[in-house]
Amino acid sequence: MGDKPNYKDTMNLPQTDFPMRASLATREPEWLKFWDEIDIYGKSLEVNEGGPTFILHDGPPYANGHIHMGTAFNKVFKDLIVKYKTMRGYWSPYVPGWDCHGQPIEHQVEKNLGSKGMAETSKSDLRAMCRDYAMKFVGIQAEEFKRLGVRGDFDNPYLTLNPSYEAGNVRIFKEMYNRGLIHKGSKPIHWCMRCKTALAEAEIEYSDEVSDSIYVKFWFTEAPEVFAGSAAKVGVLIWTTTPWTLPANVAVTLADRANYVGVRIGDEVLVMAEELVKSVVETAGIESYELVTGADGEPVRVKGSELSGLKYGQPIHENVEGVIITGGHVELSTGTGAVHTAPGHGDEDYLVGFKFNLPSPMPVMDNGVFDDGAGPFAGMHVNKANPVIVEWLTERGDMLHAGKTDHSYPHCWRCKQPVIFRATEQWFVNMDEAKEGRTALRDGALSSIEKVEWIPSWSVNRIRSMVTDRPDWCISRQRAWGVPIPTFTCATCGDVVVSDEIFDAVIHLFETEGADAWFTKEPAEYLPAGTTCSRCGGTELKPEQNIVDVWWESGVSHTSVLEARDELRRPAELYLEGTDQHRGWFQSSLLTSVGAYDEPPFQRVLTHGFIVDGDGRKMSKSVGNVISPLDIIEKSGADIIRLWAAAADYSQDVSISDDILARTSDAYRRMRNTYRFLLSNLFDYTPDRAVAWGDMPEIDQYAMARLADVVERVTKSYDDWKFHQVYHTVFNYCVTDLSSFYFDVLKDRLYSDGVDSVSRRSAQTVLAEILKALVRIMAPILSFTAEEVWQFMPESLRDGAVSVHIAGWPDIEVSAAEAGELREAYVTVLEVREAVTKALEDARNDKIVGKSQEAHVTITVQADTAHILEARGIESLAEMFIVASVSLDVRTACTVCVQITPAIGEKCPRCWSFRDLTEDGVCARCASALASQ
RNA sequence: GGGCCCGUAGCUCAGUUGGUUAGAGCGCACGGCUGAUAACCGUGAGGUCGAUGGUUCGAAUCCAUCCGGGCCCA
């Protein structure tokens, strides 16, 4: 009391309830509730009714398990784009989707049932359980995505198990079938002979198994001259661990560029790869052999490619010939360098067989028993046949060596029995064949690729090479949980029965009752009356039991979703997924769209990298480097994830670690405090207090020019899909332009000048503009925090928008000419300011001054610099350098020389500046401020 | 093994068509302030640009090989 007046109460110190501590984990859910109450999704569309359209079509995540860092990153990314586009005036509906069918869910449900339960469960009951399972995780993931701040039509998402979605599969199938892009063929798949079922890769367990290891001589029907010589018999030597596949042998594959030699053992010559001769003779225990030599005495060496086309006698079947071919899959680490090839029993064999147009015999029935195609072994189970075949070949003199080997072999996850590769009937999308007059799918897809914008640009190389190299697309699966292949087989003649009328009836069936009806109804109940086999007139039609590949299913979303929903349209402006989708969804969407419509389903495809740990390694449970988005939400909040996602350069793999998250939180806090400073100094501001450009102090004009620059730069970065530039621009602006310069300078004016003085109001005018712009440009990224800021802003600054997300985009108008001059002048001002702060630091260390306000600064510069500084005014310079006073000196020898001396004058007890004090004991400015109150 | 891609300070990012001592912010260290205060201001120390070889008067920037990492195949 008494002596010293409490000047603090006479000052305009910042006031706000906007909390410094974010407490995002608890506060974010409140904003979610708020958005729900005001129907922010509906409003985001309403405000842009009639505006240009921007459709980001969501790729459906698999409805299994909780979200992980990758799905979180992807969804946040999509969300910030949709929010940005909405704020820019685009009608931008966002419909999230889920992939609900497929083997992983079915497998999990089967596991939960156990083998006993499985036996008692019908196909349609199993499907019901799978549906429940999928729906449960759709619900879980939807909540998790919403918690991340993702905005969209979560009340009405698209699900691949919805009837209307299922019908879309048939629409595309019909179109592509009619264009000759789909055919039935056969392909080897993993097969369990005991369960009589196909197995997916995930249902295979590998364990060690003792197998035969046999070296078999395939005799040439016409021996190659170079090796013929005086030998009685010339053959090629193959090695295999599966004697039972020999009845299905049609070829021997050699390595293109490897050297092959003839090994003479007795009166037989056996051809094998040169580099494997030693290991073969050792294994077979051959004591005496020699290589066939030429006229020069050197061993005769022949490339695999030179032997291509030669014929040999099939080892099992009399009077049947096999052929020598070459292939890239031949390994020269084991065996003989000559690979026994049975296209019905191996994937590589199948592919090479396809390439050389070889037959694909498959003499093994679904229970593992040979049929008549196995010649002498018909009726025998393959497991029993192995030793019989070995003995049979040995007796005939075709066996060089028969031993055993220990190796990893696939087993059925359910019955633990070894599985076999067995060719079965499958449905394929043709890549290279189409109906007369139609473009082949590969060609169509490749030319479509060129019409799409791929971001980043290398992404086009990836999709192009994958489409170029891929084999025909096998779209059938021997499973229960999915959408059936919509075709029928004639019970009488076995022919495939389809027609437009049949397809349309199935489309109608799926649309009204869902694909489940396929498994519960008789075809006669839904097919048009009188539907018969066009070949034999048979009336009994059997519905196909295979279902369609889930990639096909998600791929047809351009029809089941974009076409089907009123608010969407095909093609979409943007598809956005991780780089793995070049083989997955991007490709299946492209192929089905080009197949049915001859055009791509998207105008633009944006790809991002994978989420890896701080060392760039993939996350895995076993390594223990997994970071869960759910944990981050709980600890730090969703806005931290959003900021992290925005800050990263997504064109490469994106790292996350505790350290990176800590840095992200640091940056978040810095930005939050910037908002807080702005809010707290606008507590008494309304737009009618605004000061016109012409009445503003120059530094305020400069601040406006800088703001305009930042908004322009940020807008361009968003438009160029460079979100990390948005982050860097805004963050640097907050730290460098605002916090350490403009705000620091402004405090004196804001706190000490008269409440209603032009100078203070001018500062507030600029702060309001900064706040209004800054809250908007970060809203797509810091969705929660921006909303919080918005609600703390004076009502009059909110432009009537109930939420920042529908408040539109800032557009700062400043005269280009004036802004240009200011920018140029302030480059110099800020350079000099840097020299001044450096000098002040030295002076402080030398105890010449304490606070910068106690200093008088003498600046010595060259004439042109002095000119620029003088134009600002000596008083303004002192204000900008936050010192008591400034004097200027011109000398050619000095670029920028600064001298610090103690300020003249006394410390004003109110504003702490060093000035001449009036008789009231405060400086003149404070006296006038006090008088005005 | 093949295709596509990545590797600049502890972290996130800049580095125009190859051209002066490689930049920014954060973090860190030290100092200041105590009227943005679990804030704020200042100063400073950090990089042989993954490695090696080559092209060039000159390379983080071009080429080759290798190492490390990612996705997709095999």
C-alpha cells in the first residue's frame, strides 16, 4: 500500500481462459460431441452446395483387429485433404468403407469354432458368424477413426457385405464376361487331401519333413549330337523330392544361360549343369565318370537355351514325349540344373507351362488318389505311390540315385497333414485376350495409366511395371465368406451356363436379398423361368461354389460405391493409399474399371510410404518397436498424431518414435501458445476497432504483408499435396516472424499504450487478422485445437461460422507494390536487428546492460543501409529492437557495427522503458495512457 | 534373385538446370526475463551430405559398385 502505485492494474495485460495446457486426451472427445451435435459432416456439405466437387474415394481397410499406425496415418491424411478442400469451397463428401469378406475373417471364425464346431456348422451359419465378426470390427474401427478426428459419413459407410455392394460385383463380372475378359481355366493351389479343400497361404504351417530325394534319367528320344558320341543312351538328369508328381511331368526346364555338360557314366551320358556335376556324383556315390569332350579335348559346354526344344520320353507314360524348355526360376544351388516340370503341381511350373503353352495334366483326385491319368499307378494314393514309383523307376534303369532329404514342407493348419499342389478349376481375368474387336485388358490398362496423375511421379513406374508383368488374375477362391462367382454349371453336360438374363437375375437377387441367398435358394427360385443350358438344353443348373477374390470385391467399389451413391461419382478425383496398393486396390480398381468401362476409376492417385520406427525399420511385435495410435491418443491426443502425419514427407517411408513424438508435442505446444497469445490480446477487440491500412504503423503493415505471404505459401503447399511444407511454413512463421519478432515488439504497445489508442488498436487489428488466418490454415491438420481456438475467439471474429471447419479459407489482401517495398526494406532491418541482438548479448555478458530496454544502441552502417533505416524512423527502430533509443552513424568501413551503451533517462515504473519521466513519475506515453482511462 | 523407392546435423525438413566457408526450426548447452510464466527472449556448440570409385576446373547434386532400409514379387 501507500508509496508505489500498482501500475500493473493500469496496463492492458493479456486475458484469456484458453488453457495453456492442451489436455487433448480429455478435451478432444468434447469436441467430437460438439461436432456430432451440430452435424458437422452435414454442414460441411451444406456450405458448399453447388460448388465444385472433390471426391476422395476411401480405400476400405480390412475389418479385422484394431487400427494401427499405418491405417491411422492413412485416414488422417485423407481427412486433412477433405477438410482442406471443404474449406476451399469444394463439395467434398467422404464415405468411409470397409472390406468385410475374405479368408482372414473366415479363418479366425473357424479357429474360434474349432474343428468339431466346424463340422456341425452349415455354410450359411458360418457366413452369419463371419458377418457378425466383421461388423464388430467395423464398429470398433469406426470409433477409432472418429476419435482421430476423421470426419465423414460414418452413419452410412460402405461395406463390401452390403447387398447393393455385392450386386456391383456381378455388374462388373457381367460386363467383363461379355467382353471376353473372363475365362475358366486351371491353376495349382495348396490342397489338403484329407480335408479335401483348398488352403490359403495363411492356412499353411511349415514344418520339417523327410522326403524322397531322387535323381531320374529322362532319355532323349533324339539325342543332341554334341553329346551323342558312342554312348548307348543319352538323357537329361532331373532331381525331385516328389516322385508322385512324375506322372504329370510334361517338360524339363533348364537355366537359360547356364552351361550344361554331358557326364559319361558307363555307356550312358547324362546332361546336367556343369557347376552341379560334382555335388551330383558325390551324392549318388559315382566313383568313375568323365565329361564328354570335343575335338579340342575340352569338355563340351552347351547353354540351356541351345538344348531348348529337344524331346525326351516321359518317364512314366509309354510313347509320350516331354520337351526341354528354359525358365528363370531354375536354381543352380541344388539339384541338377534340370527341373522336372509338372504344371498341374507347382506354381512356377504352372507359369512356365503357361508361357510355353504346355498341357497341364492333373491325375490326382481331390482325395489324393491317382486317376487313370497316372497310368500304372491309377487308384493309388499319392503318399503310397512314392516308394512304388521309386522302385518302378529303379527297375527300369531310370534311377541314378534314390535317397532321403530333410526339408521344410507345407502342412494343413487344421489336420496337420502334408499338403500338395494340385491344379483345380479356377476363374481368371484375361490380361491379353478379349473378344474380337475389344482391346486386351493389359493394353487398355496401360493406356489408362497414362491418363491418371500419379503422385509422387515415380508411382507411375511402379503401377506400369506391375501391370506389364502380372499374369492372368485368378479371381476365384474355394471359400465360404465372400461373394460367389455368379455363374452356373449344367448338371447334365457340365458346361458353364450364363447369359445377360441370368446375370441380371443374380444382380436383382443380391440387391434384394444379399449374396447369402445364393447359398440358401435354388436357382429356379430366382432365375427367369425356362432358363436352360444353351448347349444341351439341360434344366438343372448348379450355382458356382467358388467365391470371388477380395481384391476383386474392393476393386469394384467404383461401381458399388461411386456409381451407386447419389453424392458420389465415377471417376473420383483422388484415391490415396500406401504404396502396397499398387498391387492391391489401385490395380484391382483399375483393371475392373478398364475392363467394364474402358477408363480409369480415378483422376489422380496419391501414394504414401509405410510407417517405420525411428531407425527406418518396419514395426513388428517380435522386435518390440510397435507404436499404437490408440496409445498416443490416450497419452498425447489425436492432434499430435495429426501434426506428426502432416509434418512428414509421405513420399518416403514415415518414421515414428518416442523422440519424434516428443518433438511433435514440442511443436504443438509452441503453436498452441501462439494461438493463446493472439487470443489473450484480443480480449477487448471487436472489428469496429479496426485500424485502416493507411493509419497503421509501418511494422504492422509489414506484419500484414508477411501474413499474406504465409497464407499464399501455405495454400500453394496444400494445393501441391505437400503438407509437410504447410507444417514447416506455419511453424517457422510462429517461431521466427511472430514469437521472436513481431509479438515481442508488440507487447510494449499492447500492454502500455492507451486502451483505445490507434497504436494499440492497430496492433490488435493485425493480431485479429493473423488469428483468423492461422486458425483456418491449421484447421485441416490440428482439427481439434483449431476448433477449440475458434470457440475462444470473440464472437465477432468468427464470421458467423459455428465451426472453424466451415469458416472458409483466408485471403489476405495487401497492395502488392507496398508489400514488395516493405519486404525489401525489412530484409535490411532484420539483418541489422540480428547484429543488435548479438551486440546486446555481448554487452549483457560484460555487465554493461541487463535488459535490452536499458540500452542505447549506436548503429554504424554504410550510406545506403542508413538510408533504409532512417526511412523507418529512429523511434520505430528502437521499438523494433526493444531498446531505449537508437542513434545512426554512417561510415563506409562498417557494414553493420553496433555499440551498446547504458540508456539515458530513467526506468518508467509502469512500462519499464527508459525515458525521461514526467512529474507524475511515469513516462509521457504512460502519463497519457493513464489520463485516458 | 527381380521391379519400384529411400539414406543431408539427435529430430523434422530446405538445398533451383553440378559452382563461393551445406541452410532453417526444434532439441541440447549456456545466459536473460519474471506483465505469453509448467510460458517467453538471446547466444552457442552440432553435418567428411550412407560408403567407395569415377566423370568434371568444380558434386550433397551426374555415373558405377557396395552397404543399410522399405514396399511388392520370386
